[in-house]
Amino acid sequence: MVLTQTDAEAIAKKLLCTYDEAKAHKYAEVFEAGRLIARFGIRRTSKEKPHGHIPRDLHITQKQCWDLRRCPLSREEYVNLLRQKHLL
């Protein structure tokens, strides 16, 4: 199953992202304690284009990314995963 633009927007909302607007993409930025910890692009298109880059950009697995989308994984649990990986 492929992540879509709608999925990307839902993940950005759940992670309380701020947005950096560019021409072809808008970038969702995840901050923790005032520090940028992850950033991923959301394509500007009227079609549901694939967003397979999001798990890599968030430093998590595809399954964990879907868990973010479907709600078993919270923002706090996501931040803790990054701490366990020594990325924070």
C-alpha cells in the first residue's frame, strides 16, 4: 500500500508540523523542543500521487508510518522512537 497526499497531510497534522511553502512541494516540518527533527515534502497536485519517501524522511519504517496514519502510534511515541535510535 502506498502513502498518498491525503495520508501525508494526516501524518503532518498528527505530528503538529509547521509548513514551509515551495513551488512544487510544501514541506512539513516536525519540531521538538524548538529543534527541527524531521522534514518531508507533500506534493502540490490535484491527483493522489505516491509519497513513498515519507518513512525515510521521518526515520521510521513503512509500518510505523502507517501506524502514525492510522493512529496506533502517537506523536509522543514517534519522538521516543527517534530517541531510541539516538536521532534526538
